[in-house]
Amino acid sequence: MLPSRSHPIQRSRKEGNGIPMKSSEHHESGDRVIVMVSANESLGALFQFEYVCRTVTSAPKDHVHMTKDESVEILEGTLHCRAGGQERILCAGEKMMIAAGTPHAIWNEDPLGCRAIGEHRPKSRARTTTFEAHFAGAALPTAEE
């Protein structure tokens, strides 16, 4: 795993309101995850993050979120997604929904990079997801997440 660093940043959700956010950056690649809405903040209803990817990667192994639905919306560039054994290349403006229990993988093959908004909507009332903890440097995601 690449070394990462977490630090609060300011990002405005509503005009004029600076809200501290948590960001995790991988030093060597420049990839960043910016937590927009934490599971704690939403009382377990949502974990929303922006993913800024600057590194070309190969397709990872599929993983499964047994208790969470996931969505990914592309803001810039393209992103490769595989869900239920079918691959797609998502372009800016496209969104993909991945139902809980569906094996899937997401990766970047765009040399110009990409930006995307990801959401996990847990069916359980867990306050902090292991996905969140991973990008805060506290834990690695498990197959259950």
C-alpha cells in the first residue's frame, strides 16, 4: 500500500459555508479521497466521497459490500467498472449503481486521470465504515464492506 496522509481541508457545500472535510492523499501517485459526508455525520445513512485519481492502474480483483449499495458518478475523465462480471467504461456525466452483494471492481486506465463521486449507502446503522477507516489510515477494507 502506498503511504497516505490525512488532513482537514475546506470545501463549501453551500454558498458561503466552509465545512472542514477529511482528505487522504497517496504521496507517490497524487491520488486523493475527499470525504464529503461521513457515516457518522449522516447517522449511518450515507458515506460520500470524491475520488481524484491520477494514476493508471490495472484491474483489481472484485470485492463485495454485503450490506451496502454503492454508486459512482464520473465528473471528469473515464473510469473502468466491472460489476457482476460485466465491464463498462464510464465517461463524465455517467453514473453506475452497484447493488449490495454484487462482486465489483473500479479502476483508472485514463492517463489524464479522473474525478468521481462515490457513495456507499449502508443498510446497517454502522457509524464508521471500514472504507472510511481505510482512507483515514486506521484499517484495511474487508470483504464484508
